Amino acid sequence: MTTIPSCFKAYDVRGKVPGELNPELAYKIGRAFVQFTGATSVAVGRDMRLSGPEICAELIRGLTEQGADVLDIGVVGTEEVYHATFSQGLGGGIMVTASHNPADYNGMKMVRAEARPISADTGLMDIGAIAVAGEFETPTRTGNVTEKDLRPEYAEFLLGQVDVPTLKPFKVVTNAGNGCAGLVVDAIAPSLPFELVSLQHEPDGTFPNGVPNPLLIENRELTAKAVRDSGADFGVAWDGDFDRCFLFDENGNFIESYFLISLIAETLLEREQGAAIVYDPRLTWATVETVSNAGGKPVQSKSGHAFMKDVMREEDAIYGGEMSAHHYFRSFAYCDNGNLPWLFIAELMSKTGKSLSQLIGEREAAYPISGEINSRIEDPGGKIAEIRAKYEPDCESIDLMDGIGINFADWRFNLRKSNTEPLVRLNVEARGDKALCEAKTAELLAILRG
């Protein structure tokens, strides 16, 4: 039985360099990718990591030796590889990145034609098995490599998605965390009426200011302080390959991504009445009720980008959002994008005349949440079964799409196991009653950790 390398994960390749991922394996992955997908043309990009050039060079050598032409788009973000793949009509795309992992990691995110995702259940493990076996079919040709800067085209695409003439001259803090987001922000900035306060826009694979991951509380204060000190209207921060963005209101408060979903949904439903909006099961009420009230069709999907994208295609949904800060757009080949969310929020603020704290505050008051709370538990399945047995008899409904979602009239919770660790993840929300949310969160945690 073939042992798949440990760097092959559920949704991507990711591991320490050179122990888990190295140039030799990258070369084999390139050949395996072409053999498995049959792609004759592949977009390749990389983030700012120091191991990127060598990993990328060997990946490209493998792709071309197996017969595929490569469009090398250089140092970019993941969404730029998605865009290159679908906009140029290519057979696939590979982004060399380890996202928000430490500097000694690298990895790959892979897509087929039309930027359709390749994950563990749609071919990623097959690619790993072919790479390990090293038994490659003999190609009929050697592919060519073309280097091309597609960023001007990508900037034009982003600007075309937003009603730029309606945007107000906001002051915006943008923190790229020494990842690659600054490259795109700087490309679109001249066409926007914003005054940008730019932080750490220079890509630097040594991560001199720490790993770019705004989900870490200690990484938020720089952006928050810059918003407060500069009197900005809001702030944006990204992870390294900027497929996720995180917002701060004008007071420097970090915004839970859950609340952004309903805001973006509302904005896009003004353009297309009745469109479908996809959401994940962890926190739901703010999204479902906002979408329904705006005349849209709320559709639930299991969490995870591969599931979300599949459901979006099935429903032809205009937008989908996860509380993990992944936002998906039909206009972007149903892929996640880390720039459209903040641009759409700026558009909504411009049209409503409301500050971000006002827009978010209305939702936070209507749907208070616990935030996702992780508990390390020896027997996650047993503990989830215990909680289900306690709460199910009196609930209004139960949802088993992703873990357990148990709904009552005025509060609900979702409890799910981590795919990779002995962790249980809890999310609680209530209707307009913060004290109830806090009490039920404490009650559930006492059982979980007792």
C-alpha cells in the first residue's frame, strides 16, 4: 500500500521544508499533477517564502517534463492563481504557499480547469500516490514556460466588481503582514478614492513582524492601533497568501467574520434579487434571516472550501461565506477571494452612510455569539454524544450536516470535531440576548471540560 507523504492534507499540500516538502518532491508532484489531471496548461505562482523559488522551479520542471505548458505569474496571492486559471482558460493552477504557517513551511494549493478545487476526496491523494510511486507515463512533448505579469488584468477585474464612482474617500489601514496582499492593494489603490495607511506591504519571507495570521489575537493590535491613531474609517489585515481578509471597525475593534457574511450578502442581493447565498452550519441565524429578508435564498453547506464551492456551483449562488473568513463569489469562478470582501463593505458603507461599527453593531446586538471555542478532549465523539443526549429531547430541531447543530427558540449551538486534532469546536448564538448566549456557553463548556 502506497504511503502518501505527510504534507498531503485534506485541502492542500503543506509541510516543513525540507523534511516534509522539498524540491525533489515538488518535481514529482508536478509530473503527477499533469498525469492525473491531464492538464496541458498550468498557471503557477508563489508567495514570498524563502523556499518558494527553488520549490517552484522544480514544480515547473516536473509540469513541463510531463508535457504541460506553464504560465509562471511570479510572486502572487492564491486568488491570482485562481484568476489566471479561469481567465486564461488553462487546464489547472498551482499556488506554492503555506498560507499562515511559520516561515520554515511551504505547500501547494491546486485547482483544475475553471479553478475547480482539488482536495483529498477529489484527487489530491491520487496525485500524492502517483508522486510517491514515481512511475510516470512517457509524455509526447516537453512543455514551454511563459512568464507573464497578470496583475494589471487582475486589478482591472477587482475594480470592475465594485461600483467605484459611489465610493466615499475613506481612510483605510491596510496591513499585509509582509505577505503578498500589499502587491494587489498597491495595484488598485490609484483607481480608488481612499487614503491608505499601508503597513508591512513589502513581501518578506523571513516574517520580520511575525507570521501573517490575523486570527492570532497578538497579531491584531498593530492594525487596531493604526486605525485608532490615524482616525481611519476601518482597517483590513490579511494572511500570507491573502485568501482571507479580516476587518477592524473605526474604533479598532476586530470584526468577527460571521457578521461580514450577512453584510456582503445584503450588498450583492441588491444587484440580483432572489439569488442564492451559501453559508456554513457553525453560525447561521444572522445569515439566514438577513438573506431571507433581502429576498435571497439561503443554502447551507458543510464547512470547508471544497464543499462550499461545490454547493455554490450547484445552486449558481452569487456569494458564499464561512465564519473562518473565506468568502466565495460567483463572479470569481465560485472561488474564495480576500480583496472583494473589504471593497464590498466599503461600497455598503458609502451607500448607507453608516460606519462599520454601526453596521456590525446592529447584527451583534441581534445575534450575540460566543466565538469559536476549542476544547481538547480525549474522547471527542463520546462527549458530543453526551451533549446531544442532554439537549436533543427539548430542542426545536437538530442539524447533523457538520457535527451537531441543536436549535431552540432563542438560542442554538454547533459542536463539531476537528479533522486533525483531538479538539471539539463550540459555537453558540442567541437572539438578542447576550446574557443568555454567555450562560449557555458556560453551561456547555462545563459539560465539555468536566
